[in-house]
Amino acid sequence: MSYEVLLSLENISKSFPGVKALQDISFDLRKGEVHCLCGENGAGKSTLIKILSGAHQPDEGGRIVFEGKTVRLNPGLAISMGIQTIYQEHTVFKHLNITENIFTGMEIGKNGFLNKKEMEKRTIEALKYLKNELDPDSLMGDLSSGQQRTVEIAKGLIFKRKVIILDEPTAAFSVSEIDNLLEIIKTVKESGIGIIYISHHLEEVFRIADRITVLRDGRKVSMYDRKDISGEKLIKDMVGRDPSTFYKREDVPSGEVIFEARNVTGNGIKNISLKLKRGEILGFAGMAGSGRSELMDVLFGAANIEFGEILINGRVVKQASPSSAIRNKMCYITEDRQDTGLFINQTIAQNTIIANLVNTREFFMSPASDYKIGDKFMKILNTKASDSHVRVINLSGGNQQKVVLAKWFNTDGEIFIFDEPTRGIDVGSKQEIYQVMVGLLKQGKAIIMVSSDMPEVIAMSDRVMVMKNGEITAELNKNEVSEENILTHSIGGSKI
């Protein structure tokens, strides 16, 4: 049987400073098929999408072929050629209606005026084809995530797109919205449009895929027809990492329970219970959108708790705000150090003292004292800078992370939440951060660690909690922690 290939990548690579994001990738999409891309966090899926949408240019040596012609894509050209990318984060105008959203920038005119009737007619026809009865006058901001996705797909039909790329399209969807979207995708592919579908929900992949390609660590590992692959085999392909590359950390004896959450609900997470002991690292794993960071915000008082309770040293506490959490000896090293962890235009010293202001009663600033404290923690953490007068923006990623640590060390905290502790940090700095974390355990402190880096989770955690859709799907002890086990519980592989 012959197939009409719409789009192909041949030996595509992409490098960023210090990182080889894609290596020698070949991939093709046929007319009227759903080709699913699978892989762990960091496998290279997002980079590949951005190359297909023209947002990134590949390195020299490979080529992109669209409808038989070699092309060099940019965002405008990709759209004009018929390639539409629908990203996980909605790009909609919430205060405009459905028709206006679809035709913004591509309005239909007649005699110098907008032809609103024609635009509305085409909108209704596209929605009807998708078996949807949305009112074209409805405001986008009033629609659910699933309905907004439907509108974006309708736009692809109206403008006769040839390729639609869907990036994690069902994040935060209800079950009925997922079912509806998958039916829409089946309808769209029957019109001859080629669909690239990126998802870590393998139950969805197996429902709609014609072919499945697996990426791992920036490389193409395998490609299968749907009928030739099982969920178990797919997970093995997604994992397949050499255990010798994993960091080896020193074991530290654990002590009594210092922190406990009972049936905690709120901020999109549901019925979470956990216990954390002194001297241990409790790891949290899960795919993007699983609810890990949302849970950390609740535990630290940065988001409201709707139900349940938090105990520290056996006593129920009210985490009304981050200030309350700091007074309760909690520290939160957030995922995005530049936006939420640091004032990057301020000095090392100013960043170091900021969190502990909650615990002091001093009304006057003492720059000399601040710089003394800043210099002290620079020495402890081996931060590379001349002194604590240096502005944080001038530091490397690893040294910025050390300033975040200094800020929390200065509060004399006992319970540390590390959210993606080594993201964007070079290998040498990673080892230093790991050593700092083990040093905290030796002092009798305790750590909750969220990480998308699977070797990091496995090497550093004493136990691992796996999350999916805002809930805990598994608690794995040290002997049960493996990439395959974590990934199976992260994506529901056992149900495929």
C-alpha cells in the first residue's frame, strides 16, 4: 500500500548552548493519519514541535520536506503552507467571540467592509462538521478548555490546514472533554489532514494513533504501527536508560516524622496524604501537568487548602500564607528561580536576607550586616562571585541556585521543598547541589523533591510518590523505585 507523505524530517538535529536537544531525527507524517509522539519529560518532543512550527531552526545537515519540496520554515511560512500548531497553553483572545477568534488577522472583507455574515457562516459550518453546537457569538473566555481546543481545530478546517500539531491537548480536561476531542480528531483525519499528536496519556495515544514514534534523550528510539506495539513495550522504549549514568548518593538514617499532610485538597490536587521523616528525601514524580507543583504551593501556603490538614512535628498548623510556612520552619526552592526564587537585579546579599525578614522584628535595614550574611553563605555554598555585592543577574544558573539556597538557609528552616532543583544547571553544579541536599539530611532536616529528571528522582529519593491528574497513583519504596515503575504509574500504562 502506498501512502501520500505530507511532511518529513530527515536527519534533523538541534543544539542549544551546552545541550544537544535533538540528534539525527527522521520522522514523517502521512495524509489523513494520526502520528503520535511519545517520550518522557525532556525527550525532545517540544523542540521537535517548535522546529515543525518554524519557531526553532534546525542545525545544519538535515532537511525538512513539505509536499515534496525542501523548505526552511519560519512561523509565518509554516502557517501559510498549512501547518497549524495548537500548543498546550491556549493562545486565544478571551474577550472576543468564537468567530472573531478564528478570523482575527485573516478577516473576510466585502466592498471595503468586514463580511461578518460570511465569517459566521464558515464558523458554523466548521463547528457543525465537528459535531459541535457552540454559538459562534460565545465569548472564548466563557468556554471550557475542551471547547477552546475545538474552536482552534475548527480554525484549521476553515483555513484548510494540511497539518495540525496538538501538544498535550487534554491537559486539565474532564473525561467527557477528552472523549469529545478524540472523536473530533478522528473526524478531522477523515478529511485528509495529517495530525501530529503529543501526549503522555498513553490510553489516548492507543485510542487514536495510526503510528507511534518514541523519542528518548533527543533521539528517535523506535516507530511502530499501532497494531504492532503494546503499552508495556512502549514504556520500555521510553525508559531504556543506562543505570550507570545515575548519581550515587550517600545514605542517611531517617528519624521521626516531621511533616504530614492528611487528605489535602485544593489548587487542582485531590485527597493527598503523605509523611516526611527527618533525614529523608521524599521524591515526587509525574508527567507535566500531573499536579506536583500545585501540591507544593498548597503545602507551602502559596495556594489555598480547601480540605484536609497539615501537621508539623505532630501539631496541626494553618498554612495561611508563605509567611506562615516560613515561621513553621519551611523553605521552598521554586521551579523557576528567576521569576519566583530571586530578585535577579538585586545583589546576592539582598536576596540572601529577604526570606528571613519574616522572622525578624527589625524595622531598619543594615546593609553592612546584610553583606556580612551574604558573604557568609557564599563561603558555605562555594558561590562563584567576588563578594555578595554582585547582582544575581550576572551569575551562572548554578550559582543563582546557590543564592536561592542561601536565602533559605538563612531562615534556619527544617523542611525543604525542592521543585526541579537542578533544572538548567551544568553537571558540575548538579553534583554540588546534591551534596548540599545530603548535607541537610545529615543535620536532621527533611526534603520533599519534585523533579522531571528521572535519574535524579531515582538516585536522590528514599521514597517516591507518583502523581497523575492531581492525585497520588503510587508510593514506591527504595526497592520499588525504577524508571519503568515510575513511568507506568505516571501515565497509567497498566490500564492500556
